[in-house]
Amino acid sequence: MSDFAYVESYAPGEGRRRPRADFLSDAPRLSLNGDWRFRLSPTAAGASDMDDSGWDRLRVPSHWVLEGYDRPLYTNTAYPFPLDPPRVPAENPTGDYRRHFDLPAGWPPDARAVLRFQGVDSCARVWLNGTSLGHSKGSRLPFEFDVTGLLRPAGNLLAVRVHRWSSGSYLEDQDMWWLPGIFRDVELLARPDGCVDDFYVHASYLDGQGTLRVDADRPGTVELPELGVRVPTGVEVTVPVEPWSAESPRLYRGTLTAGGERIALAVGFRTVSIVDGRLLVNGVPVLFRGVNRHEHDPDRGRALDRETMLRDVVLMKRHHINAVRASHYPPHPEFLRLCDEYGLWVVDECDIETHGFIYADWRGNPPDEPAWRDALADRIERMVERDKNHPSVVVWSLGNESGAGAAFGEASRWIRARDPSRPIHYERDRTYRHSDFASVMYPSLDDLDAIGRREEPAPEGVEPGSPDDERRRGLPFLLCEYAHAMGNGPGSLVDYQRILEAHERFCGAFVWEWIDHGLRAPDGGLWHGGDIDHRPSGGRFCLDGLLFADRTPSPGLAEYAKAIEPVEITVAGGRVALRNRYDVVDLSHLRLEWTVEDGGVPVESGSLAVPHLPARGLGSVAMPVVPAGRSERWLTVRAVLATDTAWAPAGHEVAWGQGLISAAAPAPARRGSLDRGPARFDPRTGELVRLGDLTVAGPMLDVWRAPVENDLGQGGRNNLAQAWRTVGLDRMLHRVDEVCVADDRLVVRGRSAPAGRALGLRTELVWEPAGDHAVRLAVTVEPEGDWADVTLPRLGVRLALPAGLARATWFGRGPGESYVDSQAAARVGRFAADIDAMQTPYPWPQENGNHVRTRWLELTGPDLPTLGVRGDPWFDFTVRRWTSEALDRATKPSDLHASDRVWLNVDHAQQGIGSASCGPALPDRYRLPVAPYSFTTVLSVCYSSERHRCTGS
Ligand code: GAL
């Protein structure tokens, strides 16, 4: 046997201390983070030369693959090594780490001491001053060694050998980058005589009273000064308290003192229960409006600093997210401290995923194999023991996508005995025998609705009407993943939320996922899996977050924030109706402000008294009296924070609603003559060539968009883009059949169709004068031939315009991009933006930047007349410096280059976005069937001195 046989043994570790709570105390602590000596070897044997003076230097915590050694690998479901458990390849990059350190002054070398690793990926063997301490697996969980008696005042040497692959890797097949290394903190902890090693805070809440008991392995004193509590460990007290919740994260800070050590306590009183198939916290139902969060930073991988964790928490709170599923492993303990403090419900998930056994038809799946029992139990215990004292943790999750097996039964029995206070979630065992929640991923809207009614069909392998079937139907439902946020999307967030709020069975849902896992590439761009020359690869599937990898919010996050905003504000019938969607708090922390805008220009504003509305309550206030206006007049009511909070300043918007006060007066019909108007046409082709002093080309019928990730579907399913390309929508050829002038109208008839196909779209463009500066275009489209069930990505016209146009101003929905199934976040108003800033930089270029329901648009540029577009009543538009074809061809943002034109698409409609990259097909109502269409638009041109004439605005 080699001396690295432990790498492939089933054993989770050796020589480690038993798991215990993570806590902060005033006992001496030495951080061993920083500069370490490092040498990478190709196999598990590691370095043979023990003189580290010539070794490289590596910062800890970090992943060596992001520090210039070896390379990161990304797989979704497949293991990156042969499926031959528990063996791993001989090619097993192994990093030897060494840290020389002295003890700080006042640290008695013979005092009891513990060496703690918060996270090492994937297997570490540890030596201190030449003594082998043992090894550990389980990357995202801490492990400790007792190092009492092994320390010297100076010249200590800590040596750690880290193997990229180990038997533990078989339990860590999450859809994410494989990132080896010591990626969380390393610390030396002094343990004073008589101190507490482990403790358990039991803090429940009932009817205004909190009951507290802190159990510890040594006697100690518990103090919560604010409550006047001073009791020995093990003694229960009941006192009046305010409960802890994500909405009102009331913490009572105090101490647990034993052996001269003071441990910081942050106690939140709360009781989690399941009653009549509903999840309750402190006796009231709660709805998780959540996200799945991986730890990710484009430069540091999973080695996050506190500032980055805090950014996540603040961004979540500001976007009304109230829950986090720690997908798919326990996060850094600091993140949970922040969740306690800022208020987020946490589903704490164990570091267990064996998804790749799908390629062996689940034969040998570890949860179903006795040999892996200890390794799995070890992970469960390390999670529960570490995190048991966090009020934010309200649900334990046994892991992700690991099939079924006896190990989950054992895990749930162990947790129930150790911590009966929290329910357990596990999604992938369809009997749900070991779960307190029914749960699936990515259901369609209809399927979710059936689940809400408790009418879902029995899952495969479960007998309808059997005890398992009955029990599952009685369980609350937790939607652990939905709304795959890959690329542009997800669509239907509002539709999902409506269903989630319509049924008592639901306790909430978690969007997949919080952040894109792009990694910084050497050229400053971003890498996804496909950029690494390695098979298997998950390709771009790691780019599916509501945040871009650099933590810039994507339009999907704005839409999610709107879908889950805590107050629903409806302006109609002379009243402002309010629905308090908080589960716990009333609205007394908010202010209501209103603004009236006429055609998007503010004309009046004020504030409204906030009615007293308890959690989940309904109410209304009278609308301010506002006379009708000249153009579309809208009243916008915003709910904002009345005072500063830890996560946002006073004035931060938490909800808004709008109501139309008066519609625009119909635009006067302007005739004039086509000859004297601004439009000049090519007499042969009927093409518009000038509009006043603007050189234009077009308009051409356009039915193509650069497919979004969701247009590609998943693994051959729902691949609309493929169907579009098969028909040839990406290569339409245009023909003009007839150009005729009659009654001062120019009529251009033609046909657009792809090469090699008998089908096509007949077009008729009718131009009419519309005053001295404008021309009206009526477009009629008539399909010909057999289109079968193909839909259209878009239907509209495209114009080529001078490159000098630089800025867009529009009245309609904005300011962000919007699509038919993702437009809740876009309010009606007047917006302006530079064309360059209107391109959403999806890391894989695709359709973006659309604006639905635009009433009018103006494009301006230095020394150029203004181009105006008016809808009848509205249109969608995108404007960019490259064509859809160029966007389609690009594989990186850096492939996109400004052309010598600005390209404007004025669309009758564009198809929705959906979330079919992992999930259901786009609902029919968001598709654009091939059918006859007709639409009208008015194009105008004007000069700065007479600008108002451009769109009549
Ligand atoms: C789920 C899985 C996630 C992720 C997602 C798709 O099945 O749990 O880890 O792979 O699909 O992005």
C-alpha cells in the first residue's frame, strides 16, 4: 500500500476532532492565512524534495488553478475522471503547501490548541512540525486537529498536501467548476482550560415569549444583557422577546463564558414547524422568495472574502430576496452570520452530489452503497454541528441530485434525533420518505399549479394512492430550483409568483441561480467551461445567474425583484390598493410617494399616508386627485424605506405600481403630399433612401433574432433556434415584385423567403404622407406555404441608419430591457440612454435590449436631424451598432464591433424569452405564430429647432 492510499479510501478522514459549532470568541486565535510555500506535483505522491526554500509562493485561501497552476475544469453532470469508485486517476495534481510560523507573544506553546481548516478541496493530509495529524475529505466543510503539545514558540512548520481528486470527489459532482486548494481560512485556536468545546443554542418562540437553553459540553454562563438573562448552561429560561425572522432579524447578542473564554452569542428566537401541510415560522406561514447561491467570484472562485459575501447579502436584500438555498454545500460560516444579522431564510445544503452516476444508470450510487455510509454521515454531521446555532438556518437539505439510497434515511434519522427543530429537504428521492417537503425542479406553470392544488400525478416509481403518494401530497412544497437564469431571461417570473402565492401548500421557491460562474480569462474576458480544452465539459451552462460574474445585476434580477416585491400596489378606480406581501411585518417602515407624469414628464408629486396593514393584509387609500393631461398621463406610487436600514438607505424603493389616469388624445391626421414630405424612395426597389437629411436604408422585413440561450432549449428538447434555422429564418432573401404610386400612396409588394424552401412571407408596404415631416408606413404580412408549427422570433422591419446617431429617447416601458414575458420591471415613462449603453453584455452574445410597448422613439446624434418613430399604438424596438446576424455569429462580447450603421428594429412583436435552457417549453401565449399580420408606424425627421414635431411629444 502506498502512503497515499487514504486518497482513494472510503474513509472521510482520520485523526480529526469531532465536529462542533463554529463560533467567535476572545480566546487567542492565529490566522494562518497568507503567504504559503507551494509546489504542485502531477500525482498523489506529491513533492519529494522537502526543502521548500526554492518553492513558489501561493496565497491562502485560494484555488491553485486560479493562481497560475494547472487549470480549472467545469462539468455539469459528468465526472471529469472515469466512473470507477472510489478510484481516481494517477494523474492527480497534488499541491504541497507549507507555512512557517511563530506563536504570538503571550501564547503559551503548551496550551491546548486546535488547528482548523474551514475548507480544502478535495482531500488534505496534514503534518505539524513533522507529526502526521491525519487527513480529511469533504471540501466545503471544516475539519480540525488537536495540536496540543505539538507547538513551539517559534519556527513551527505546518505542511498540507492537497489532492485534486480523491474518493471524496465522487460525492462532489455539483454543477460547478472543480477548483482544488485550501480555499477557506486556516486558523490556530487556543483552547483555554475549562472552556466550552461545543454548545447548542435552543431558542424557540411562542406567543411573545422566547425560550432559551444553551447546552454545552462544559459548564458555563449564558448572558443576554438586553433580556436580563444570566443563567448557567443547561438551564432553560422563558422571557418576553421579539422573534427572529428574515423580515425582522431581531438578534439578542450576548456571551457564553466558560474557562475564562467569552464566546459571542447571536440568539434569534424562532420556531419552525409544519402544520397541516404548511410551513410555519413562529406560527405564521412564510414564503421563501429565494435564490440558489453558489459561492463564486470571477477571480477567486469559491475563496470569497467577507466583503463579497456582504455584497451578496445586500444585493439580495435590495432586490427583495428573502431566502437562500446554499446550493449545493454549506457556505463559509461568515455568510451565515451575515444571514442571521441582515435577515435571510437559509436552506443549508450538505456537500453531497453524485449526479454523474446517471451515466452508470445509478449503479453503485454512493448513497445506496454501504461502503460510503461513513463518508456520507460524516458530511451530514459536520454540516449540522457547524451550523446548528444559526437562526437563519431554517431547513436542512441532505444534498442535491444524488438519487435515492439508504444513506438518506440514516441521515434524516440522525438529524431528527440531533436537531428536531428544523425540517429536512431532499428533492431527488421521489418517495420523499426522508424529506419533510415535496419538491421538484423546473416544473411548467401548469404542473406547478397542479402541485399547488395537491393534484400532481404520483412520481415515477410511486404507486398512485400508496402511502408514499398520500404522504407526499400532504407535505408542504418547496420549489428548490426554477426559472433557469441562463442568458437573457428568465421569462414568466411573474406567472410563477402568481401561482406560488395562490396556494397554501407552497413555502417558496428558489431561482436557479444567483450568479454566473464566469472566470476571468487571461485576456480580461470571461471563461466558461467550453473555453477550457477538456472533455467532458459543461460548456456555457455555468453562465446562468441573475448577476453577471462580476456581480452586476442582470435584467433578470430586476424582473425577479419586481415579481417578488413586498407590497403589491394597484392604481385603479380612484384608489391605490395595497397588498402587504410580507409574511411577518406590517408596512410601518415604509413611506408612500406618488408622481404624475404627462407623456413621461413629471407634473405633480406628493406623498400618501401608509395605511396600517398587517402581514399579508389588504387595504387601500384614496388616489390623489389628478386632472387629465394632454398626452398619456400616469400616476406612479412608490413604497420606499422610511428610515435607513443595515442594507439600504431611507428612500430605497421596495415596491411600485402605476395606473393610467388619462389616455393620449388621438394624434391629428396629417396628410400633405408624399412628394413634399421628407421621404425619398428608390423608384426601382421602393426602398426608403432618405428621410429629410438622414440617409436611411430599408425598411426590410425582419423575422430573425440572435437566439437567446433559452431558444436553444436543453439537450435537444425545445430547440426553437434549431427549428428556425432549419426553416431558414436566419437567411431570408427578399424580393420586390411591384412598386406603384396611386392616390399619393407608394405601395411596395414583395416576398421574403429562405433559399431552398417553398414557403415565404408576402409583404405589402404602403407609404402615405403624414404632414411635412413624417411618413406613415403600413406593413401587411401574409404567410405562404406550409410552415408547420414553426414560430417566428420576431416580426417587424429593420432600418439601417447613420452611424452618427448616438442616443435614444423613448416613451414606453423602461428603463431596462423588456420582453413580452419579462416586462414587469419596466415601468411606463420617458427614458433616454446612449445606444452603446443599451446593449446588455450577456457573456455569450444573444438578442438583448428590446423594449416592449414603446409609444414613440427618437434617435439623435451630433449634427444630425432627429429620427422619430411613432407606434399605433406601440411597437417593440432594439437599436444597436451591429446587425442581428453579427450578434448571432459572435461567441464573446469582444467579437462585437460597431459597423458603419446604426441598426434599428421596429417590431410588431418579438417572441418571449422563457427559461427552456433548463426547464419547460416557452408557453404558447408568448410565442409568435406564423400568421397574417398588419401594423403601422410613422417615421419622421426633425431638426433641433422644431424637435417637438418629430414624434408629437
Ligand atoms: C439542476 C442542478 C443545478 C444546476 C441546474 C442547471 O438540476 O441542481 O446544480 O445544474 O440544474 O443549471
